Amino acid sequence: MNTSEFIVRRILLLIPVMIGVTVFTFAIAQIIPADPAAILCGERCGLVDPVTGKTMLELQRERLGLDEPVIEQFRLYLINLAEGDWGESTTYNRPTSDVVRDAAPVTLEMALFALLMAYPIGITLGILSAVWQDQVFDHISRFLAIAFVSLPIFWLAMMLQLVFGTGTDVGGICDPIFGTEGGCFPIYGRHDAALTYPDRSSSLCDTAITGIACYPSWYPSGGTGFHLVDSWFVTDEALDNINPEYASNYKLFDDTLVHLILPSFTLGIASAGSLLRYMRASLLEVMNEDYVRTARAKGLSESRVIIVHACRNALVPILTILGFSIGGAIGGAVLTESIFAFYGMGNVAVDAIINLDYSVLMGVTLITAIIFLMSNLIVDILYGVVDPRVRLE
Amino acid sequence: MSWEDGVEERGESLRRIRESAAQARYDFKRGWKIYRRSLLAVIGLLMVISISVVSIFADDLAVEHPGRNLQDTRDVWHIDYEPRKAAPFSDECDTRYQKVSLTTLRRWDANGTNALSPTRVADNNSFYEDILVVTEFIELQDRYGVTLGNDLVTLETSNKSYFWISEELMENNSLTQIKLIYKFENDAMHHWWLPDGYDVCIFGTNDEGQDLFSKILYGSRVSLTIGFTVATLTVIIGTIIGSISGYFGGRTDEVIMRITDIFFAVPGLILALAFVAALQAIDNFTLPLWFAFLLPLSGLCIYFRSTIFDSIMPGETSFPEANLPLRIIVVVSLVVLLALGGPWKDFFELADSSGWRIFASLIGLMIVGGIFILDRRLMDNISLDGVGSRTLNSLDWRNPYRYLTFRTLVIFIASIALFTWSGDGDNEVTVIDNFDRLWKIQIALVFTGWPGYARLIRGQVLYVKEMTFVEAARSVGAPSGRIMFRHILPNAWAPLLVAFTLDIGGTILSASGLSFIGLGAEPGAAEWGKLVSDGRAHFPQDYWLVLFPGLAIAYTTLGFNLLGDGLRDVVDPKNRR
């Protein structure tokens, strides 16, 4: 099987799963004990429309297609999804696709940054603990691997806030040790409270109001939502209009980065733990292979054998975990987001459940599934490219 | 045949039992030898044992504190006195803030009041208050917390539990309520395990004045229950589905694996969130009678078939093919009956929404279909000739396989018991009587957890299926069910045990996470995740409200994870001789 055939096959395999996910989200929305029509018309439900002679409730139900049979509703749902109409959020009074569009990059940025932090930690510790197998360091790092997975993520987040943040009578080791004011890292929000970040949600970038284009014309209007990337492309015009303290691309980037560190570290620690174990196991397996023995027999130095010959091969199976850890990080984001006040998909999902906003819940479930499947697809393809044996299956 | 004739068979079956017991003993010894090699694993075992002991003896270990109502068996703490927080090791546990209504005293023409504990509930649901013995009178305040002179109130010198209120206070009509702050003698707090004279709350108290240490002790019960229930249910469901998928392979396998793919496509926590939301309106979990009997009965049929079939007529594999058109007619009419004229209107009686009814009917169809798929191979060979004699034979003591049928008897008795002890005989079987929020997160976690086990077991079954002994069993004509239960599963349990242990820890984490979001335990409940989320309101200042419950979660999860890791070494084939 050649590469393109392999890729096409992988993509085709996704289609039934995607259909299954839509069936699933639809079923969940059917079970949720809320009538979206009643929520939308609110107090005016009982009013009678003079033209048609129907109540507002009936009109809303008709508009949303709720009076149709279930199968017909599902058909409509699929058609609307394909056309980009993900329904109307009853909580935010905005189209669900907009809500999800704003929330997804927040979570994704946090999750990707978390993995960026977790991978070096996990892989380094894993390699060291395989090299020093059954020595003290190995035992400590194996314990750490299990401990990292066992920590409740919401608790860890708050403890990190306590230790690295400020504004408390207790904890806060940064101020006394490093002489900082306001702790090492900010503990709430995506940006400093004094900063209006030029993105889709701020009125700064609404050209109709301010007449300023925040981003160059070739860039997506309002930015991609990934602030670590966006901050480098904000135009000078827009920079002039925000708080002078942050009026440079670097300052914006720095602000985003500093706010991301604690949430991402919290999120990444569990992935780092499992990575450590996998890396250790994978490297130990590779060390017994013939080619490692050959490399040693050639008289290469031990470090060269490990880094060049063993690690390169041990890293290949680690790739598969990448896809899963993105899913895990997005799931964990539900908890970290509420603590660090990030308005990503986790917070949106929790709000949706509390307010029984079924269309947002469907949207979030669907978009997480899409992200997860896509990342797994990319990982699969990469794996196929790196290790041609996989394609033979 | 007479009793004497069976001596040899009885001896044979006893010998088998003894042999397997000896084997089990040997396996355990060997496993322990490997297990204790790892210090971490031993520590993990100790952690798990300690937390289990704590949860069992929570009643005895918990400090009796005015804020905790020991009479209330549901472990609910009530709030009817002045809330206050105390830091860990602060000397505040024996301090009582008693509100006294002067208006009431004036009405009764009284000149003093007893030092009373908060209202408690007795066994017969009546309310009562304890009279406390005051050791030190601290302060007198008005209702706004303004300090009044301590000499306005005097403590009775003879019994130390009566406050005389001075004329000056009683005559000041602008005062309606006063607050007495005093320390009292609290012998109940001095437990054998506390050092002498140790009367501080070691984990502090929360804003309702409840001793955090006691709450955490009781929280261990909730967490362990959730962990075990969810892990057990997921193992059972996952094993059944996974072994079906692995053993039958082909299209069945394909369908089941695509379903697990869907579950894997959505992150577990978000899936659980969505499912909890869907369960919100349901407040008791009942099944119609016929349905409750359907499940154990179908299991019984399948089980009886494979066992009896194999033990009474070994080697007899050539049965007449069942009538194919007849089968199609049966299936089609069943589906039509269920879909059109079926009792879907009150199916489950769970929620009054059309969507739920349709979902429920889909589940019903899936279950029936699953049974059909499962039993298809068996049905191909079904023959009703001689069922009666075979049943009698299987109950015969002389039958060397009769200890297998003992288990079928247990299943049958269990299904009867389920009916007898559940509910009002109103055509319904209550499965979960009090379907509260904790149950909902448990169901949601089971719902999201089974695909992992299904894949694990499927892989194991695929691996074991190819081994020689399975082929041997198949070649002598053993039926599918018997091969699965007697040959494949016993050889695939090892990774299952490890996953089960690890899953208990994982479940405790997820459940506390859901509680933290506000979907799990009821407000005020002694659940660790809920305690953390309650403490969040006072977070940076009163850090102990978050620190200790979280440590409890981490401790328990770590214990189970270390235990699972140790077990992994034990069952690792590399460690077998």
C-alpha cells in the first residue's frame, strides 16, 4: 500500500465514526429534559399570533422543526450541520457555531501548549529512567509517573495558584524568594485585566465602529483565536488603540504566554506522567534489539548509542500517544478552564449543561470529536510515514 | 443408579476442587513473592488498606463535634448555628457561638439560659439539644457582632451550664438577640487515638463550622463506593461485549468496534458531562417487571444450554438445522410488535419525553438483537428434545459437572430475590430506588468507561483464541459458550485485574471532578470533590478547605494506581517461570 492510498483509507474510515458521533449527539439532545422552544420564547410563549392563530410556543417549535418526526428532525439536523448552521444557543443568544468558533481555539491553544510542556518533561525523564534502570532515579521517576496521573487536576490547579500566585496571606513563594510583586504567574484569565485584546470578541476590531483593521488583510478577520500566534500579526494601528503598556507585538505575546503557563502545566502533568512510562518501556524494549548491540559492538560511545540509535526508534511508538493525549487534555480542560477563568469549550460545556442549552452541548461534543479524530488521523498518517511497516497491515 | 454407584464420580469432583484450591494457593504465594519485590507496590497496598479501614471505621474515628449530627445515619451535617471557620490546629473546635433570643426570654419572663448544643435529630426523628458544660466564657456580643461587656452575663457557679442574664440586658428593649461565645467541655472529641488533652481540629473547620477531618473521613466511603461500583459495572459490561466481539469476529466485531470508536472520539469527561445532563430529569431507576426478568432469564437460557449440552451429550454436535424461514418470521414479528404495538409508552417510566421513549426502545431493540446475535450459533443447533431429562441430569449430584449448574441456580435465586425485595409489586422492579446525583455520575462513568474494557478483552480473546488448547476444545465439539467461559476468559483475566484496579483510581478522580463542576454530590455532602468545590469560595485565604480534601483524593488514587502497577508486574508473563 503506498502512502496516498494509506491516507485515503484512513480518511474513509473516519466517515462512519463521524456519522455515529452525530447520531450520538442527537440522541443526547433528544433525552435532555428541556424544550428549547419554551426557553427561546420565554414569557411570551402563551401569546397568540393574530395572523396564524397559533401561540408563540407553537411557532417556535415549527421554526426549530420540533413538530416533525424524530427521523425528519435528524435529517434536518444533518443538513443544517453540513450547511454550517449548528443551531441557536439559548444561553448566549448567538449562533452555536459562533460560540464554538470562539471557544475552541482557547481550549486547543491551552491543550497544545500543555503537550508542548509535557513532552520534553516526559520524554527526558523516561529516557533517563530507562538508562538508569532499577537505580534510585528510576524508582523516583516511576513513582512520579504514577503520582502525576493520580493528582486531581482541579486541586493541582488551585495549589499551583496558591504557590505561584499572589494576593494571599499564605503560600505565594514567589514574592519572598524572587522579590516579584504579584507572584510568578498570573492566576486568572487569558490576559491581564487592563488589556483589551484585539480579537473577535472585542469591539476594537469591529471595523464598522472603530474603522481599524486589527489584522492584515490576508489574515483571518478577527484573528485565528490562537493568541500566541495572533499577537505577532496585530497591526500597528490596533496596537496604538490598546493600553500603552501592552502596545507591542512582543508584549501581547508575552502576556498571553505568561497567562498560559500555569493552566497548561496543570493540564500537561498527567500526560507527562503517562509519557514517562511509555518512553521508558519503549526505550527498554529497543535497547534489547540487535541494531543497538551492533552499534555498541562498533565501539560507539554509550551516549551516542542511546541518543542516535535507540531513542530515535523508541520515539516512534510514542507518536501514537500524541493523538490520545490531545483528547485527554481537552477533557481535562473542562476542569482547568473553570479555575483559571478561561472561556473555552470546557466552561461553555458546563454552562450549557447548567442552562440545558442543548444546541451548544451538541456543538461542543461534536467539535471535540472532530478535533480528536483529526489529531488521531494526523498522528496515524505521520506514523505511517515514519514507520512504513504500519502501512502493510 | 444408586448413591453408591456415584462414589467414584464424587471422589473425582472433590479431587478437582482440591486440586484447583491448591493451585490457587500456589499462585497467590508466587504472586506475593513478585509483588513484594517492589517497595512502591507494597506502599500502594498499605495505602489502599488504610483508606479502606478508615472508611469502615469512619464512625469511630470521626471527632464528635457539635457541627456533626451523629444521630443522622445519612451523614448529613446541618447548619443551624453561627457559621465560622477555623484554621487547622487552631483551638476553635470546642468554641460555641450560641445565639440567645432575648425576646423569647422576656416573653417567658426568664432571667437566664442554658448552654445548649445545636439542635440534633434523635433516632425517632425528634429534635433535642444537649446541655453543655462551659469551661471558659469568652465574650458577649450583640447580633451584629459588637462586643458588649462580659459582666452583663454571669455563669452559674454550681453547674457551669447556666448563664444568668443581668437586668440591664433584659430591660434594654433595643436588644433582641445576643450571642454567647464560650468554650465547652467536649469529652466526645477526645478519642483514644488523639493525644491527651488534644482538642483542636486538625484539618480545621469550614464556614459552617463543620470539622473537616470528620467530613473527609466520611468522604472516603462515598469515593470508595463510587470507585468499586463503577469499576465493577464497567468490567462486567466491557467483558461481555468485548468477548462477544473478539470471539465471534467478523461483522459483529466490526459493528462493536465502530461503536467503541464513537465513544473514544469524544473525551471521557465531556461525554460524561453530556450524559449526566441527559439523566437530569430522572429521579428513580425502574424497570418493568417483564423486562427485569428478561435479562436474567436470557442469561439463564444461554448458560444452561452450554453447560447441560456439553456435560450430558459430549461430542454430539450434529443437530438438525433450525427452520430458517421460521426464525425470520419470529424476528420480524418481534421487531414489528415492539416498534408498533409495544408497551413503549410506559417503558422504563423514566422520563416523560418522546425522545427518551424512542431512545429506550432503541436500547431495547439493541439488547434483543444482541441476544439474537449472541445466541445465533447456539440457536443453529437448538433442539428441544429431552430438555426435561437433561435438566434433571444436571441437578444430579453424581454429575461431575454439577457444580457448574449451582451457579445457574444462584442466578435464578438472585432474579427472584430482585423481584421480591424490590418495591410495591406494581408491575415494576425498582433497580435504583434513590436515583440521586451520585448515581447519575456513576451511570455516566459506566457509560463512558465500558469501551476501554471491551477493547482490552477483545484483544485478549483474539490472542487466546488462537492458542492450541482452544483449538483442541473446539475440535472435540465444545460449544461457543463453554469455550468462552471455561477456556478463553480464565486465561484473559490478568490484564483485566490490572485495569480494574487502575480504573478504581481513575473513577475516583473523574467522579470528584464531576462533583467539583457541580454535577455530582449534593451541596453540603461529604464528598471530596464537593468539599474542594465548596472550599473554593474561600480559596486563597482559607486554603485548608481545598488542600485536605484534595490530598485525600490524591492519596486514594495514588494508592490504587500503585497497587495496580504492582499487580501488573505480578501478572506480567515475563515474570512467570
